[in-house]
Amino acid sequence: MERKVMQSIRMRSLSSYNVCECIERESTMVRMGLTADRCGYDFENRLAVALEIAGHDVIEHDDYADFIVPMAESVATGDVCKGLAICGSGVGASIVANKVPGVRAAFITDSFSAHQGVEENAKNLMCLGSLVTGQSLAWELVQIFLRAQFKKDSASGELPSDLASIERSPHSLQKYAR
């Protein structure tokens, strides 16, 4: 019952915000984690509505005290397929998300990076800035991110070897620290 009420509220909020006039249902549903800080909360709500209408399973993590870590952990453990984090600039969300082992996050502002990071570097979490990215561009970037598929390394079928070695041994980066 609670879910139906929430969907009803979201449907009304979608029409009042006019997020996007035409949302096509995706043929492949994605279980997606979604979170935002206070600055990105309204932005997140509009994208969540659009994602649900498009047929995706949206898992929201709205813990303002620590908004990124719980969602990033659900990406790393596989509880969700991909994640979307929104803050004012998108930069802070990206920095924090990348501290969680197994997360490969990037702040995205263009369509090429939205898919290229997934295809070549197995990006699994996209960060947006609610103060720097317009709503229609954000929706376009989210759709591109969701459609993108990682092109596995031909030799191993896994992450590119340089990324895999860094993820297994992050302390190897200490030689670059000052």
C-alpha cells in the first residue's frame, strides 16, 4: 500500500515538474541505487520518477548524514546493478564514492563520458551535479549510462588488468603520495 501511495505522489510530482514529456519503457530493467544530498534531493526525486516510469527498479538511499557510502556499498556488493549519486557539484559525491572498494565512479557532464566510462573502465556509479547539469541533460545522461555495457577485457574477461591490479592492491598507489 505504501509503495502505491508513493508512486501516486511521484506521478503527481512528475506532472508538476514536467521532467520529460515522453518516457519510453526500457526493455531491460535495471536495479539502480539512487541517492542525493540536500542540494540534489529535488533533482533526485524527479529522476527517480522518470526511472520508475521507464520500468527500472529504483532503490533510494536518503541518509543525509552520509548519503553516498550506503548506496556505493550496495553497488560494490551487487545489491544494485548501477548507482547514481547527486550533489550540488557532483564532485564531492564522486570523491566519496571512489573511496568504497569495488566502486568506479565518475562525475559526468557529457554523453560520451556517460557510456565510455562504462564500456572501457567498468564505471558502475555515475555522479551528477544538480547545480551544474540541467534536468533534461541529466535524464539523457542517465539513460545513456544505463544502456552502456562493459566491454570485457578480451584476454581475461574481467576488468582491464591495470584497473584490476589497483583495485586488488590500492596501497600500491602510496608511491605517488607526497
